[in-house]
Amino acid sequence: MSQTILKPKNPIPPLESGDLLTRQEFEQRYAQMPDVKKAELIEGVVYMASPLRMTQHANPHARIMTWLGTYWSATPGVEVGDNATVRLDADNEPQPDALLRLTVDGQSRISEDGYVEGAPELIVEIAAST
């Protein structure tokens, strides 16, 4: 008994840093890579995340999330996100370390599929160079 394995005619290639894609192409490829924790599309260019160091990234990230969380709990009408994907426009889909948005009359909204669309009131990106 023989077994036939069907392969897609045009398999979707994996994301790689430096790829030039539209947001639609980026999202399609990202969805096919469940093991990837962070990839961003900036001005149509794909950026894949590097490993994160404790002192240079994890500690500052924890501090900013603690600060934003405290503000969130004391301030009605705001929402805080940790590494949420933000659909800014057709060529930009960053995944900032933290964000804060107004839930009513803010610059952004939550799409039907759960993404932030538009610019939140605050985006935080921890940048550490070696």
C-alpha cells in the first residue's frame, strides 16, 4: 500500500531579517511560524528579535511594566500592553516592549482579530547595544 503526501505548490517561506514585505505578507508568514516570539515590520523591512540579556533588557522592561501597571490600576480609561503587535499602517507593524493606550477617544483601537490598530498614546522600546 503506497501513501501519497501532498505538499503545497508554493510553500510560504519563513520570515528572515531583511525581508521586504507588505503587512499582509508579513502577517501570513508570521502566522506560519508559531515558535517565533517576536518579529517586526518597520518601513516594509522584517526585523527578527535577538536573544535578550537580563541587565540590559529584562530588568528595564520589568521596571517599565511595573510603573505602567501601577498607572493602569490607578487610572480609569487606559490600557497597558506587553509586547502587543501594533498595526500602524501598511508598512509598519512593530511589537513594542510596552504600550499604553486610551480606551475611549484614543488614537488607537483594538481590531476584530485582537490587534492594536493606530498609534497608542505611549510606546516603549528598550534598546540596548553592546
